[in-house]
Amino acid sequence: MTQTFFNEMFERGEFDARGTTAAALMRSGEPRAHYREYFEWMSGEAGQQTQKKRAEVDAIFRRSGITFAVYGEKDQTGAGTERTIPFDVIPRVIQAQEWSKLERGLRQRVSALNRFIHDIYHKQEIIKHGIVPAAQIFSNAQYRPVMQGVNVARDTYAHIAGIDVVRAGEGEFYVLEDNLRVPSGVSYMLENRKMMMRLFPDLFVRNRVAAVAHYPDLLLESLRSAAPAGADNPTVVLLTPGIYNSAYFEHAFLAQQMGIVLVEGQDLFVENDYLYMRTTQGPHRVDVIYRRVDDDFLDPLTFRPDSTLGVAGLMNVYRKGNVTLCNAVGTGVADDKSIYPYVPEMVRFYLGEEPLLNNVPTWICRKPDDLAYVLDHLPELVVKETHGAGGYGMLIGPASTSAEIEAFRLALVANPDKYIAQPTLSLSTCPTWVESGIAPRHIDLRPFVLSGKDVRMVPGGLTRVALREGSLVVNSSQGGGTKDTWVLER
């Protein structure tokens, strides 16, 4: 592992000037300052041991239960197949000043989104001013009429937000999408850091990497600050759908890290307009639920009557202000992909500021002119379902067959309201260890923004990497992996 190796990769065009070079290498092939310590370490004897240590990662993750379920694949019991997310030992490194700018933009964006959700369920000023069309709200599958006029603690709806950002063009960050309902992945951010520190402790002596281990403390503080008035020592629980949920490891992990009880719907009950948890010492009042259950399953008396995951009567307690749900019911109206194009205007409308982070240019297919453009340029575009997630329901035009493009064309013509389209960005890449050696792979970043008494973040996030050559899809369900994200303190 030498600098010559990286130079050769650059000369072969495996690192492009706007992508990986912006992150790791200069055009000369020399590492940028914030990657220099890592590449020097890799060029020494320590780097020679990396290949052996890579083999330890999967075994350690599986032994620790760090897995996710793939619903489309079944094991012998009929449950989703358990997988570990591939972990790459080459970190993604971000400079301190770069992170500072990104953090300011994320705080601004999430503040505006919280203002938007509150407005939608109260005065609806943004609709009255003609900034967001009423149809985009009231026909949205995530709009919850039951929340109209309901006041929530601190007017905060998205207590935990996972904002997906990518670097493109000349190295600037763009927001790809906002995840405000039940965003996942933070446990992998924390476990990735623990894994790197376990395998390569000397790297953290050579590099001043900002800590992320205090995230569970910040999360618990944010949850407690959202407690109903009068709850001086609030009881917080984490509500999970159960062990068969794909993110169950994260649910159990975060509950353990925060020192709170992990509960299922059957562990809770409503009495006299309050929520209680069954314990061996008798009923115990619950003040805050960090819920990892979708809206539709929270209360069979309000939403799906066939749900066994929630608590009968929970919404009545919530509306009366006797329990706080984090994130709030109805928050999904703001992370729908058809609402995403309006977020920059939300920043201007609610905060009176110019957005610090740009959206990816977006065509809204319900608009006839936008639809016509998209249909004419399908082989060049990325088309997404407005309610899609996990990398499903997408067309990546340049990587698709003619048959796939034509199938999407028919779907667009039949249901244009269900889709948006975006240009295929020249996403940044990062050196990644794959079977053939070290090669560039496309990455994104999901920082986590906590809103409560204050808007807070840890310096870092979950870097996801598309392990297949040329792929732009980083989701774990689609074969993606993860990296540790280093924000340097100097």
C-alpha cells in the first residue's frame, strides 16, 4: 500500500477531480491535508494488517447482534433474513470548517421543517400565501387530519431527523431527502466508530477525530425536554414493533444506551386519560414515547383497527397533552418527496433567511410541463416514488435497460402524482476496500439532528456506500455498506 498505488488509480481515472479528489486526493495524486495522516498510516506496516482485520468485522457484528432484516428474503421460519451491513474500514473524513457549514445548514433546515409541520396543523399560513399548494398537503398519504389543532410540546414535531446529503458538482453539499418519521441508522454510526477504535486504536492517536459516543445522552436529553408540562422527572420509553422489525437491533441498542425501557404495545395501557407501563411493581406512568412504530399502527381506535403493535386509546392521551410522541404523529407530511422541492421556500418563509443547503433540482411530475420534460429525458434522470424508501421504487435512467425505462414511462403516465424526477448527479466517491482492492465508490451521508429545548447534533453521521461498481444506490437493502465518518477537530 503506497502513494504510488493511489497515483496509479488517479491516472486510470478511478478518482475524478470533482468527486473523490475533492474528498481525499488532489489532482497531483497527493492526499489532501485532512486525509494525509490516514494515507501515511496506510502506507506503513499498520496498513498491512488491515486486510486481516477486515475479516474480523463481520464476525464481530454478527456476534454482537448488529444485523438488519430483509423483508423480501425469508429464512426457514418465514421471518426476514438477518444480514450484517458490510462495513468498510476506510473512513470518510470531513474537515472541521466543512462540517461547521454543513451543521449550520442542517440546523436551519430542520428548524424550518418543524415550523412547517406546526403551521400545516394549525394556521396553514404557507398554504394561504400560495407557497405550497393545498392539494400537496391534503392529498398527501402522510397528512393526519386527527392532528389538526393539536398542540405538541415546544411545537416540536421532528425530534429526531435524519437528513441525507450528498456532495456533487464542485464539492458542495446537496440535500437528497429529509427523513422525519422514524429515521434509522444512528446505531450503525455509533457501532462503526466503536469498531474502528477497537481495530485501529493508533489511528485515533494520530488523528483528532470528534467524538460521537455522547449521542445517546443528547437524545435522552432531547426526549426528556419534550415531556408534558408538570412531568418533573419524566419516564421515557422506546416503543418497538418487536423483534421481527428490520431495525430491531437499533431499537434495543438505543434503549440500552439511554437506560430506558424497551416496550411493545402490549406492555402499555391507557387509564383515565394517562398512559401506563406494566411493571413488576405495578403500573408506572409514561410521559414520553420514542416511537419506532409508524403512525398507522399506533392506535387501533384511531388508525388501523387490525393493528396489534400500538395501544388502544393512545391518541386520546396524546391529544390531551398527557404524553409526548417523538416523533409526532403526522410528521411524515414534511418528508414526502413531493414536499421536498418546497423546503428552500419554507426556510425563507418561516425564518426569513436564505437556505444554506441546496436541494437537488427536482421535477414534480404532477405538473404537466415537468412530466413532459421527464418523459422526454427518462434515460438521463433518476425517478422516485414520492412515498418510496429504502432504494425501492426508483429508476436510475443511465443504469436501466430499455424495458425498465418503458415500464416506468407507463407508470408515470398512469400516475404522475406519485413521482418526482431529478438529474443524475456526479456524486462524490470515497476510497473503499472491495474484493478487487481499493476502488472509488459513491457515498452519501445521514447526519442526525435532535430538536427539543435546543437543536443539537453530534459531529458526524452515517456514511453509506454503494459497494457495487458504478451504483448510486447506497441503501443496505440494495447491497450498500457503511463507513465510519470522521469530523476532524482541527
